[in-house]
Amino acid sequence: MFSQDFKKVLDEAIHASKADIEKVKKSDHPDEKPLIFEGAIFSSLYEGFTSYTIKSVKVQDNTAEALVAFEYNMAEPKVTWMDTVHLTNTEKGWRVDNVTFDTIGNSNDLRSRLTEFVQNTK
């Protein structure tokens, strides 16, 4: 599902989260909250989405960008936004390489969000 490079970033973030959980457990304050993944990390909106539509896909050589329209209708007013999924064509087929978030997100893209998460655990 993910490119090798992106899977490496994702695995580093998962490892950093697990390490912080263990660090907090063994600390003088084991009741403190460790750094963990919260919310829908693959989407701009923390709460996630209730529906999506792929609006367009642009392919250039071994890369592609899929513009995806999302909606979250579990609150009033409903929230809509567009994220861009970046793909790369590997020997195993198309793989997700990053997600660029809409302006409603708290970071520019998923790769940056995961890298910042790892940095914050150090």
C-alpha cells in the first residue's frame, strides 16, 4: 500500500510512539499521557471522514496525484475538504508516497506530520 520510503517514515513514527509509551510507563510519572497517534492521521480533519470522491488523477511517468474530496457529516455544519494523495509506481504497483493536506489540516502533508511526531518524541 505504501512506497518503501514512506513506509520507513511511518515505521519510524510507530516505533517512536511505542518507545514513548514505554518511557512514560517507566518514568516517575507513569500516569502522564505519552505521545501517541490520535485522530485520523491520513486525513486533514482530525475526526476523519464519512465519505470521499476521487475527483481527478494526474499521471506523469512513474508518479501520480489523486485529488480526493472528503466530507464529514457527523456534525453541523458538515465539513468538506480536498486532500491530494501522491502515488509512485513501483515494481509491486502503485503505492502511496505522501498525502498533501487541505488548509483545514494542522500540517502541510502526512510525511511532515510523521517526521515532526518522531522529532517530538526525542
